[in-house]
Amino acid sequence: MNIDILLFIIFTIPLLIVGFQIERLNEKKIFTIWISIAILLIITGILIEDNSNNEMRNISYFGSQMLFIFLILQKITRNIYFKIFNREPEIGKFPKYKIDYLYTFVISIGTMLLPILIDSFIFKKFN
């Protein structure tokens, strides 16, 4: 197995853990802990990417950013959602309201695409 793919998997494990604890992210202490972990992952991803000779290194670099992007997206979309609907969004297989599918879709797709878009239009590291 390629080391870059292994690093990507390691970087996404915290994202999976947060996904199962998403209701607790409203607690300031929990959110601060996870955002600190996300920043450490980004720093680790940058250090690995800068010191690697592998052509596929951008996979682990983008994987290191996914938790941070997820946390920011979740915070922003949750606050907007709560102001509009005056309730917490449901994340799950079968939410009660159809609009909750859109919330889940935005967070899921945004978490995967935003690291690539940010790099393409702002940092241009891999262009």
C-alpha cells in the first residue's frame, strides 16, 4: 500500500469519529478540542507534503485538511440552519424533514471538494 494512501486514511479517521459525535460539536469545549486537532493535522499534512518526493503526496495533503473544512462547514451551515428553521438539523439515514438531506449533502460534498477548490483558486500549490 502506498504510504500516501495510508496517510490519507489516518488523516480521515478523526473525521469519522467527529461524524459520530456531531451533536456534541455545539459544545464550545468539544468544538475547540476538535478544531485544535484539525489544525495539528493540517500542519502535519503540510510538513509531510513539503518533505515528500512522492507525486501522489497531494492526496494526504488534502486529507489532512478535511477535518478542518468539515468543522468550519458544519458550524456555519448549522448556525444558518438554526436561524432559518429554529431547530437542529438531523443527520442520519432517514431524517424527519427533507431539507435535512440538503444540509447533509452540503457538508459531505463541501468536505471533499473545498480543499481542492481552495488549493486551485487560492494557493495554487499543485497547479
